[in-house]
Amino acid sequence: MTQFFSAQWTRVSAVTAITILLAACGKGQQAAAPAPAADKAAAPPVAIVNGTPISREAFDDYLKGLLRGKPAADVTADDKNQVLDQMINMQLIAAQADKDGLQNDADVATRIALLRTQILADAAAQKYVKNNEPSDAELHTAYDAATDKTEYHALHILVASKEKGEQLIKKLKAGAKFEDVAKAESTDNSKANGGDLGWFTTARMVKPFGDAVKALKKGEITPEPVQTQYGWHIIKLEDTRDAPFDQFKTQLTNGIMQ
């Protein structure tokens, strides 16, 4: 930090209030993680920098952006301290920029205007989605009308060459048990489960594999090895079913909203 950022800031939490000096020459702040508030609406600020509060909501929103979808439970107290330090430093620097009139710089003003537009557009989109979320009745109607909601339960054996695949198909036709051949010959991680892939939709599989599964009847094995970018597959279809509504709900909601 440069000398003009020498300032005092006071950190406030639900259980304690601590006053800390921000040193004039590059010293960072040492503080405990912000304490969770019982009532978020009435939560006190997590810090006050030169009289300007940093709200709990602003802290949580900034932290969420840094997590990028990672679980909040993985964030340690030290991580929260670092995030708070960043926000305090930004507040100090932004205050100095404001004093220097940088908000009137043409490039800065353009970027601020763009960020404002992006934030408002995102807020409008979220409001629309919230106000127009499809009802359960609409979702069930879409579910009943969906033409590709079939789930497949299949086993497979993955090998490196077509010739190897053809040899194993002959072995299976001669009476070898699919699970035993998979455990002995497959190069896929599913070999430990006898090649069992569990339940899946073909949308989750590469197209040649999905197309081959769709062409099978229950209990059938692909007559020829199926090539994908992963190698050559021998596939056995165990069963089919309609995907449960709850598993399909998110996809249906997205489709209706789009």
C-alpha cells in the first residue's frame, strides 16, 4: 500500500467489534473470519472503512463470485479473512480514485456504464425467470410430451481394436458371461463392476455409442464392435425405462424457459 492509503478501519461482526489500524507502508490486515449472522436482513456490516460500511450482503456476493460454483463449506476462516482484506483494500483504493476524479475519465466511465448495463440485464433476466417459472402442471405436461426421455441400463466392454472386439463377441456368443469377460478384458474403469454403466440417457453418451444402444433390444449384444474416440465397444442392453420426472425436471424447466 502507498502512503496515502494510511487509514483506520473498524471491523464489525455479530459477536465482536475490533478496531485495526491499516499501516501506511504495505502492511495487510490480520482479522478473524466474518461471523455468520442469525438474521441476514439485520446483519451488521462486516467492516467499516473510513466511515463507509461493507455490508454482509456485499461480502457474501463477492465471495460467491470468487467461488465460481464451488461449495461454500470448503471456505476456511483464513480464506474469508483474505477475501475481507481484498474488499477493504479495494474500498480504500476506490475511495482514493473517487477523490482523484477517476470516475470522470472517459475509459473508466465507459467501463462503469458497461458493468451497470450487464448487472441490470442479469437482474432483469433473473426477475423474469423467477416470475415465469413453469408450474408443476406445465412441467408434467412437457414431461408427458417429451419424446426422448428414455433411460438405458447397459453393460459394455472397451478394447483397443476391432479385431479384439470381434474375438470377444465370438466368446460371448459361445456362452461366456458378459460380466466375467468385462472384468478380464475391458480397459474401461467400469470393468470392476462387470462393465455396468448403470442408468443413463443417450444424450450423456457419444453419438455412435448412443445410437448403438438405441438399436438394441433388452438382453441383446451389439453384433459388431462399436467405434468411438475411446476405442471399440461391445454393448449389452439390460433394460430401459422412462427417466423419473424429478431427474428430468431441470431439463424440462430450462426447455420451457428458453
